[in-house]
Amino acid sequence: MTAIQCRRFEGQVALITGASRGIGAAVARRLAAEGAAIAVAYNEQAELADEVVRSIERDGGRAVALQADLTDRKGASTLLKAFSEHFDRLDVLVPAAGNAEIKALEDMDVETWQRSFAIHLDAVLEVAKAAYPLLKQSSGRVVLLSTVGAQAAFTGFAAVGAAKAGLDSLLQYMASEWIREGVRCNGVSCGTVDTGILERWEIGPRVRRFVQKKTVGLGVAQPDDVAPIVAFLAAPESRYVVGQMMVADGGMTLGIDFEEWVHEAYGKDARLR
């Protein structure tokens, strides 16, 4: 991360879900570096969440790890109850929890489909609703995290893409309704980000080569490439930006050749598994 030159979130509190790793962890560290106290929400990876907290504290910040399963119907209320035991205000909400399972449509099962919607769409709505009373009090900001796969069809990405397309629509409704109470909502639509998932995919190396080519050498994004954009959308400088999904994909989807994507990533005769 580049040196932070400002403290735009001094005295503020941010709640970031999925903050034990990846983009969520990068956002937590970025906002902490700019002065915010951080609630690091996680589900299963307590050790990673604790390390994020320790890294923030080593740099002089304040952070606490909070566990909640946001796919559980009581998960959001459980999270906000735990949050209220540590903080009496909320200025920034970043629902970053997510997963990514690739599966061709002909092989798609209900469980995979529902898992994607549960974490990428349902949980975001429930957490935002639970946080809304506090956000109203502070004229807070919500920054959602989406993907260019919501608009561009990448083979095997249907479950995530469809859920994130719903998230893009949810942003419009959330922004238009909540701005009346001073709560400003925006989002970042990410390209391919190096969160560790590519190493779990058989097609990972081919995806890297494809993104390197399509971004004219920029390559796969790092979580720290996304965090400053989230910070901007949560900061006072973006006060006139409302209901926008900012694309951060290194130019990958500019004139994308979908046939080339399929062949490059999967091979001409490859099947997902």
C-alpha cells in the first residue's frame, strides 16, 4: 500500500464484512490508516481476522474482530448486536463478504446457486438494513462490491454474476431511497482481483494470462488496488456521487472478445469441474 497522506476518517467507525482476507481486509487496513476505527467482521477464519486486527493496532489504529454467519437469517442482527457492544456510531459500511464457485450452467445445482445469492445479495440487504438506523444518525456511507461478471458473461461465473447483477440493481434502490435520510450509497464493480481464489481454480493460470493481455500489462488486480476506490466513495470528496457503480477492471472489458475469453481461460474443448 502507498503511504497514506490524509486522515479523512478520523473519529469515524467502519464495519467491513468479509474482512479477514482479500478485498475486505485491504479496505479495513486502508480506512484504519486514514483514521477510522474498524469492525472486522468474519465468519470462519478467526485467525486471519485477528491478524487484520493486530496489523491495524500495530499501526496505531483501533479494531475489533466480530464473528457472524451472514447466510443465517439471524446473522445480520447478531453482527450488529456485537458491533453495538464496542461502538456507538457507524459511519461507513462495506459488505465485502463473498465467495466464488465456478460451474457451467448445465452442471449448475440449486445449492451452488442459492449459496451465491445468500452471501452476495441476501446478506448484503440484511446487513445494510440492520445498520441503517446507525447510518442515518451519522449521514453514513455504504460501498457495495460487485463484479464486471454481472454485466459481461464469463463462462462458469453464472451463479456469482447473476447474484451480483441483483446487487447492482439493489444499489439503485438503496441509493435512491436512503439518500433522503442522508445515507449515500455507491459501489465498485471489480475485474479479476487476486484474492487467492485463482490458485484454487484449475483454470487460474490461464485466467491470469488472459487478464494480463486484456489489461495491456496491468494484470490481475491486488486488493490494495480496490481499497483506495472504496475509500474515495466513502470519503467527503465524493459527496456528489450517489448510486454509482464505479468500474475498476484495468480496462479488461473494453471491447472484450467473449469467444477469446472462453478459449483462453478454458481451452477450446475444456469442461468445468
